[in-house]
Amino acid sequence: QVQLVESGGELVQAGGSLRLSCTASGLTFSNYNMGWFRQAPGKEREIVAAIMWSGTITYYSDSVKGRFAISKDNARSLTYLQMNSLKPEDTGVYYCAAVAWSVGSFGRRWSRPSEYRYWGQGTQVTVSS
């Protein structure tokens, strides 16, 4: 049974930093591409960042580029999202998601929620102004 469990969300002031973690179990983690999404109240779920199975290629939405960093520890089955210079508009529930690696497709589909097979339950991030 695959499980993804997020942690690290909390209330933080604008300009502050947080690091989210996603612990995976029940899968061969090194074979999986990972993504972080977020959803604000009344809005659709949106991509934040993604990382290839090897951890060597990363993708970011324009809204977080230069402020957030995604990383992957295959030995410990962990995915991280380091968030710096946080803004009130970064507020939302943050989800990690996983999809098994396949040849030649992730680079085109990394931002689509439908691309991902497994999802965590989410962790709340609130940025106060």
C-alpha cells in the first residue's frame, strides 16, 4: 500500500521560510518522479515544483521560481520543498504526489495533476502579512 505523508506546514510571517517533507512508503521510491502541489481556498490545485526520479532535473512554476527548491533523498524515501521569501499568496494546503518514471513523458506533463498516481493528505501552510 503506497502512502505519502507530508509534514512541516505551519503559520509563518511573510518573508519567512519553511521546509516541507514528504515521506513515501510502499513503493520503490527511486523509480518515482515527485511533485508538490498546493490549493488555496476556492481555487484549483496548482503545481508548485516537480523533480525527476534521479533528483537531477527539477521544474518550478513561475510563481515560486527563485524562492522555492525541491529535492529528493532516494536513500530515505523523502522529498523536500524548501520555501523561502514566503508571501501571503503562498498560503494553502500543500500536497506531494508521485508517479512512476516512464520514458520521455514527464518533461511535458510534470505540471498536470492528472499525471500523478499517488497523493498525500496535505499539510497547511499559512503566510501572514
